[in-house]
Amino acid sequence: MAEKQQDVVELLEQQHQQIRRLLDDVVNHKGEERKHAFQRVVRLLAVHETAEEEVVHPYVRDHVEGGEQVVKDRTAEEKGAKEALSRLEDMDVDSSEFHEQFAAVRQDILAHAEAEEKSEFTHLRAVADQRGLEGLAKAVKAAEAVAPTHPHPGAESAVANLLVTPVASVIDRTKDAIRAAMGKG
């Protein structure tokens, strides 16, 4: 018997759960633990959103009635979160400024995930068969394998990601390796 392949909605919902846990970890930890949790959530969000922008949004735009507006709403939310996360990356994670700004972006990220689950994911299930959903999951995983690991505001479309992703990914992954080698990541 063949093993059931994960579909794109299952994959993205699992990532949303992981994002929720990491957001809670940032709130519930201090010092280095908070810093590491924040770095993990930033990386997961960057990779996750890039893959959605390259694979899921174009599919929804092309296959869902009213898909253009659904995608427009989600990409506006993503842009705001990327901008906020970029600002937070340079802050002391134990500062009051970080706490205030993180609380706001955390709520925005949670609302965005809920909106995706209610609108985009529901539409995906309605218009794609199981095989199509599984194919989209494979495409998302492939996009995630080469996605940048930090937010890049302004790259919220498949075309923008195709232009930015290769260079940003190499730069981000190089920075991550250097930080890890220096014990800062």
C-alpha cells in the first residue's frame, strides 16, 4: 500500500501550528532562549511566506473565483509583517521596545494565519483534487528549500520573489552560517 502524500493545506497548517508555538516561545522565554526562538520564527516565516508567494498565491489567483482579491489581502498582511520583523531583528529581545512591537506583530501574524486558513486554504480544498494538493505541497517544499531565511519587504509576489530569492537566499544563508560559526545564532 502506497504511503499517503501530505497535501499543501496539511503542510501549511502544520507550519502555522509551529509558528504559533514559536511565537509563544518568544513571549515566554528571556535572554538567549528568547533570541533563539525569535530567530527560529523569523526564519520559518521567511521561508513559509516565500513559498506561499511563489506557489500558493499564483494558484489561488488563477483557479479561485475572486482569487486576486484573496491574494491581494494576504500579501498586504505579509508585507506589514515582513517590515515589522525586519525592524525587530536589530533590537535587543529583552527591551521594552521589542516587547511592545513584538506583541503587535504577533497579533498580526496570528490574524494572517487565521485568514489564510479560512479563505485561501478553504478555496484550495474546493478547487484542487487530492493529487493537485499533493503536487502543490511538493512545489512548496521545493520553494522552501531555496527561500531566503530573513524577511525581504517588497517581495510579496511570485515575480518579485524570483528576482530577489536567489541572491537574498545566498546572502541570508551565508549570514546565518557566519552567525552560527561565531556563536551568535
